[in-house]
Amino acid sequence: MKPTNAPKTYRVKSFGCQMNVYDGERMAEMLSERGIVPAPDGEDADLVVLNTCHIREKAAEKVYSDIGRLTKGKTQAKAPMIAVAGCVAQAEGEEIMKRSPAVSMVVGPQAYHRLPEMLDRAVKGERATDTDMPAIAKFAALPERKRTNPASFLTVQEGCDKFCTYCVVPYTRGAEISRPYVDLVTEAKKLVHAGAKEITLLGQNVSAWSGEDEKGHMIGLAGLIRDLARVDGLARIRYTTSHPADMDDDLIAAHGEIDKLMPFLHLPVQAGSDRVLRAMNRSHTAESYLRLLDRFRAARPDLALSGDFIVGFPGETDAEFEETLALVDEVKYAQAFSFKYSPRPGTPAATMEGQVAKEVMDERLQRLQAALNRDQFAFNEASVGKTCEVLVERKGKHPGQWLGKTPWLQSAWFEGEAAIGDLVQAELIEAGPNSLAGRMLEPARSAA
Ligand code: SAH
Ligand code: SF4
Ligand code: F3S
């Protein structure tokens, strides 16, 4: 193959979960270290990293349509160099290489620290695939954190051992692994130094994190949160995503004790029928899930709840779907994500009997989303009149307008003298379905 010109600009496009967003940021940092710069908005990049998601069929197909768009009508010399990263790369690496000659690199989520070496080979015209799973070796090989957003992500745990019967994550991300305590405290401090005011601890099963603290004691996620709360300049801590099976008393207590731990919990339930939950290999029942939420709410009465739902899991009857609606009515989520079941290759549910017709799934999803939207709006309306801190994350559409997040993870906007990264005291004055309007009460404070 003929040598290709070394890329001067890059763009990383991340799809899927926040873990992918974190990985995308780290890949961007590596490319920047190599002297490649982000392509200006609206301009083509010389190198495009498609950081893909395999969770549902539609998400996985996106990679092929994106490759088509990037190369359409372009000669080889004009087309960008393409790297496919993320969970589709892990699951279908070989196939991508065969199907798309325009792709030079395929790199899995546990191997992307090797992207620079692969890039050197790609510049020489070689195509390279790396979908090894060397546990967490990548973190040690990544450059230091130097810039970040006021609301940053920190991956503390990766992989999943839960094997829900519909889900590809245990196959694309591998077994559950916790990053070492010291590395996390160090990275958190670097993020704060670089401007982070809020850190969301990430993991496919973040509540399964465990590690040895400086004194040699084994601690869980609650212990880590307690120690991170002592980092000067860090004002807010969040974590996601949790599995009901790993929530312990210490974590529940932490919600009542640690001011910096925000009053928000994303705890996916998936369905309201115990038969469906068993078939999904979820280890909770609707009842055990509800009682767990009671304990969290007892520790932190203003806790906002969020969840994930799948409608149309194989065999789900109308009556079983009604049980999901009943659970939603009982919990009153502040926000939620809901999906139609999508059969994923290699997962047990994909070959189960009783696959549900598309029209039935459409109708169920519509009804579920109507209920979830109703509750989200009600939650926002109930927030009107409250005074709270808003972390400013970006400018609004109009001059002098700012957008940020409330402690309950609602989007809020207000007008006034402020800057990105400020923590602003605001009174919430008007609710919309997806955001709230606020009035700034005091001059912003820029540090915790
Ligand atoms: N680790 C998290 C979430 C992982 S994926 C957890 O256990 O909850 C995010 C969400 O995608 C899941 O919670 C589930 O609601 C949805 N999802 C996963 N696999 C799916 C599939 N095959 N079809 C439809 N939705 C799916
Ligand atoms: Fe997937 Fe279940 Fe693991 Fe979540 S807990 S990542 S849904 S297998
Ligand atoms: Fe998607 Fe992989 Fe995340 S499949 S949801 S990017 S772990």
C-alpha cells in the first residue's frame, strides 16, 4: 500500500454511554500529545475516530453509515483516515476491516492506549486491528489530564460480570475491574486542577468498585466518594451506572452524610414484571427494587431518581408491560431512558422464543415514554420556588444567558454576570419538560 500523509487535524466522534465519552476525551488527549490538533468546527478532519456503541442494533449500524458519509465522492487522497474505536470495534473488528477498506485502524475499548503506534503504521499505509483486552493497562499509558470541562467524567470501574441476557457489554468491555484507589485520587486532583468542579465517577457497574485506600483498608464506592469529597476545589460528586445488586448500606448512608454527593441516583430497573426480570437475569424483583429506593430516600429525602427501561423483551405480555407502568407510577422518576428491545448477536435473549412484534414495541414505548415525560415534567414543576446551586457548563443561545445543571441534574438556564465553571445560587422560577428557568441570586463563586 502507498504511504499516506500524516494527519494534522483530528475529530473524535463518541456514541453510546458516558464511558465512551470519557474514552473519547482520552483518545483526543493522546492525539493532541502527538501534535495533531482538533479540526475546527465545520471543517473536515484529516483523521476521524468513530468511537462506537454496540448496545442496540441502530447504534451499531451507525458506524457503517458514518464511514459512507466520510468517504462519499472522495478520492483516496482526499478522504480522511478513519479509525473505528469503541464497542463495535471490539465486537465486529474483523468484519469492519473486511467490509470497509476505507478504515485504517480498528481499536477496542481496552486497547486504545495503543492508538499512537497504530497511527504510525497507518501513516505507512498499513491497516491495523487491536481488540486485546489487557484489563486496565491503558490507564497507565495515557497522558496526564490537562484540560477538562467543569463537569468531568472519571472512569473508576470497567466491565461487567452481570450478564443480563439482552446485553452485549460483558462481551465488549470484559470482566469487572476496579482502577486502583491512588490512581483515581490522583486523576481527580488533576481534573480539579484543570478546572473540574464536578466529577461523575463512571463504570458499567460503578457500585461494584472496590480498592485499597492509603491505609491499606479495603473500601467500596462510598469510601472512595468520602475521600474524594475531601479534595479541595471539587464541589460535586456523582456516580453512574449502578446495578441494584451492588448497592450497600455504606453507599446509602453516604447519600445522607456527604454534602458534595449530589442528590441524584441513576438506578436502572429495566422492567416491572418479576418473570421478565428473571428472564433478563436481573437479580432484583420489582418489590426488592422499590424497597431499595425507600432506603435511599430515607437517607436523602430530596433524592431525584433516574432509570433505564426495556420494552418488548422476548415473551413480555401486555399484562407484564402494565407492571412496568405500575412501577413507574410508584417511583415517579425525575428522568429516565427507555428503549425497545434490540436482539444482539451472541446474547441469550436474541434466540429466546416469543420475540415481540415491532408495532407492539412501538406502542409500549410510546405509552411508557408518555408516563416518564409526565413524571419528569411534574418533578421539574415541583422544583419551582427552590433555591439551589447551578454549575454553569456553557453559554446559552442569547447573550448573557448561561446553561448549567441543578444538584438534581436538571438543565437550568439564567441570565446575568457569570462564567463557565461558576457555581451560581439561583431560584428556580419556571419549569419546562426538559429544563428550568432560574434567577441568579448572588454573584457567582468560582471555587468550592
Ligand atoms: N450497566 C448499566 C447500563 C448498560 S447499557 C446497567 O446495568 O443498567 C444502558 C441501557 O441500555 C441498559 O440499562 C438497558 O436499558 C439498555 N439496553 C441494553 N441492552 C439492550 C438491548 N439489547 N436492547 C435494548 N436496550 C438495551
Ligand atoms: Fe449490561 Fe446488565 Fe451489565 Fe448493565 S448490568 S452492563 S445491562 S449486563
Ligand atoms: Fe455502548 Fe459500549 Fe457504552 S455498547 S453503551 S459504548 S459500554
